Amino acid sequence: MRKSTTEVFDTGVLFVSYLITLLQYDAKITLYACLFIPVAILIAEELKIIIFKFTKAYRSQISKVSDMTYDMIDNAILYRLYGRETENKMIYEKELEDFERKAITANVWENAMQPIYNVIAMGGIVFVIIMMGEKVYKGDFTVGEFSAYISIFSVMAVKASRIARLFNTIQKSRVSWNRIKPYLKEYSQIDKNLDKIEEKTRIEAKNLYFKYSEEYIIENLNFEGIENQIIGITGPIGCGKSTIGKIFLADYDYEGSLTIDKKELRDYSEYERSKIISYLGHNPHLISDTIYNNITLGDEGDISHVLNMVCFHEDLKSMEHGIDTMVGNGGIRLSGGQQARIALARTLYHKNKILILDDPFSAVDMNTEKIIIDNLRNNYKDCLIILISHRLSIFKYLNEIILINDDKILEYGSHEKLLNSSKLYNQLYSLQQRKEGDEDE
């Protein structure tokens, strides 16, 4: 940014200075010679949409490949255990090839245009040589003045071509700005009467479809949930479990109907959604601060209750500074289970009517997981909880379960119902029960 700002000032000031100097030599020749400069700028203006398009595609692909890289590193063992390593590698290589194509295209459009701008801007040198040469021949200008004029014009033409290049730089900056702008805007609409809603929380999905690009990830999803229920979502890795939770964030549009208290989700303002839904992603981030500040996020209040809910009170006893213990960047000073429970405590501290918990127990042992589920069932009866997990040991305590298989076939029912009616659910549950038995031995 600083480089671009400096270049704008440097190019603009020097260009004007050179132009004034040349006009003092001969205004007519200068105006003729400068006719090509607006042409270069107009071409750059016309190409800005194309450059914006290719730069946006390139930056988006960088982000996608980076996310996939981190995911493959973080979950390498998990993917290998479930036989997804080869498939993920093929997908990753395909995305890398797409990244390479988009990078080449974006850079060609950006870098190949600069020489063209230079040639066009320097086109006026022909007028300078012909018209100034004639004046030198007639004795109106000396050879020294002729040389000085050509030198100044050449430098000015280079500065003019940089003006055209600045159009490209601005388009690249626009892409970056458009990517971060949604995260910086304030809530556009605030409903001060939201807290006065007394209706019992209810969600209902009817014929719900969702896709990120061309292929549907969720198809024909139908379910209902009401306050004082815990609804589980499970299925094989990569089947779209987490996607259902992300639909509630409304970052992407969906097809069909998804209502909360009889009002369509997309019709709620961002502020309203933030006061209705609490979301815990499967890879939560802890800030480099104390346990207390990681949970309260700037608020002031007692966190002992939520720490008890996530079974963290025993951990605190071994920490010299208690809730004032620094967790380090990303929670590096804590174990994986401690990080997960602090993130869950933060969600419970800022709880809303609907709690969406995406794999909150992946780093927690089975006994602790059971205690936390009991705490949620007994102490959060005023909430509707959606629990996304691939571990089924606690699903027998849930009210309803949504099962997704690799073919996007959805099954819905209680734990007992799915054990009897779903071959996949029965296999997953039995396999995990055997593994737990082996670990106990």
C-alpha cells in the first residue's frame, strides 16, 4: 500500500512537472506528442474489468489452496485412518493445477500490458523528431534544446505509462478490499425488540438444498427441532456434516426453506442472527491472552459456571495463575483437549437460543465427553443444540439424529430407530463401540 501511494505521488508530481517544462519549449509540439498518452490510459481503463476478473479468481484460488494445505497437514492421520488420503491428494493436485492456470493468466494480463503501455506512450516521439527536427533545421531550436526536449519527453512518457499501470494496481487492490470488506462492516439493522420474543425456539428445514459451486452438497434435507432438544448430525468424513452447521451462518444462500421461529433464516438481519445463533466451528482459534479473556472476549463476568460445564475446573487447580493463565498463540501452551473445552466454554458463555457445535469433543476423552453432554442436557434446556460429530458414543443421549452417507442420502430419527433401520449407522456405531472396548482393555 505504501509503495502504491508513493508511486501515485511520484508519478503524478513528476509527470506534471515534465509536462509544464515541455509546454514552455513548444506548446503545439507537446500537445501533438502527448496524444498517445491518453490512449494508453484509456486502454488500461477498458482492461480493468478483465484484470479484476482474473485477479479475483487467482486470489480466491490462493485462499482455497492454502486452506486445503492446512487441512491436509492438520488432519493427515485422520484421513489416512479413514482411507481418504488418496482421494484428497487427487483433489488437492487438481486444485493446484487450477491455481497454476489462474496464476499464469493473472500475471500475464498484469505484466504483459506494461510494455504495451510504454510503446503507446512513446508513440509521440515520432512527432517530436519530425516537428522538432524541422525547427532545428530552420534555426528555431538548437541541437542541445532538441536533445533536452527528447530526453524530457522520454522520461515523461515512461511516467505516463506508469499511470496506466496504476490502473492495474488499483484493480488488484479492489480485489483484496472486496474480500475483507464484509468482515469490517457494522450491523446494518438492529432489532431492539429481539430479546422480547417469548416464543419457544423452533427450527424447521423443508426440502433444503445447498451447494458451494455446481454440485449439491446437501439435498432434500427435512427436519425439525425445538428448544430443550439436542439434535445430532453425523456421517462419514467429507459427507457434508459441517456444511449443515455453516448454513446457519448465512454466508452462502440455500435453496428450499429453513425457518427459525417461523421466520426464514435469510430474512433475519446479521445482528438478529448474531443474537439467535451461537456457532462453534470444528477448528476454533484461541487468542494469545488469558483463559478469562479468551472466554469473555472483552466482557466482564463470572466464568466459573461455564468452566464447570466443560469440566475445566480440575485443570485450573494445576495452573498457578488460574483463569489468568496465558494460553499462547492459538492456545499452544494448552493440550488439544484443553483448547477444545475453552472454545466450548466461550460459546456457552455467549450462548444464544440456538447452539451449533461442530465436533467439539474430537480432542476430549470419552468420560469427559459424557459428563459435558449431561451438563448440556441438564443446564441448557432453554436452548436448541445442534451437535455435529463423527463420534457416536454419546448419540444415544440425543433427541434426534441426522445421518448423511456418501451418496447424500439423508436419514432422520432417534438413536434406537437408526440402529434398527440404517445399516450405515449400525455399522459406524458398532465399530466405534468395539474400538472403545479394545481401548478399555
